[in-house]
Amino acid sequence: MINLDSEDPAGLASFYSAVLGWNVLHSEADYAMIGDGSINIGFGKVPGYSTRPSGMRWPSAPPSRPSSPTPQAGGYCWIRAVIRSTSA
């Protein structure tokens, strides 16, 4: 069995049961559990729990990117070439 900390156990159980196609075995405000018959995942309430460390915020603007694709741009040119060759 796997247990995960959560701010909203019932909400996470509902979400992951839909994603995985598993049954919700137990659901209340402080604890919820889903399972598929062989594996169970529990979600326990931890007051004030956050997935984001305190002080971290989304950037106000996206990072700058090169105006034209280059080999240093994470393989973008190669992906673009593959898409062109498969769509022709």
C-alpha cells in the first residue's frame, strides 16, 4: 500500500480513480483510498500541506526563447524534420 500526504484526500482519490480506472474504497474528509484489487493508494489529510515549497511562485513572464530554432534548442530542428517527413 502507498500513502500520500494531501490537502484534499477525497478530491485526489476521486481524480486518481478516474485516471486509473480504480475504485474508491474509502472517502472522507481526513482519509481516502483507491484500489484495483491488488494495489491500494491512500491519501491522508495534512493540514497546510502544499505541493509547492513556500516562497515559490510561477514566473511573471515565460522565459525568453531563440527567435529561430537552433541545434541548442532541445532538438527542435530534428523534431520538426521528422514531422515534415511523416506528414508528406
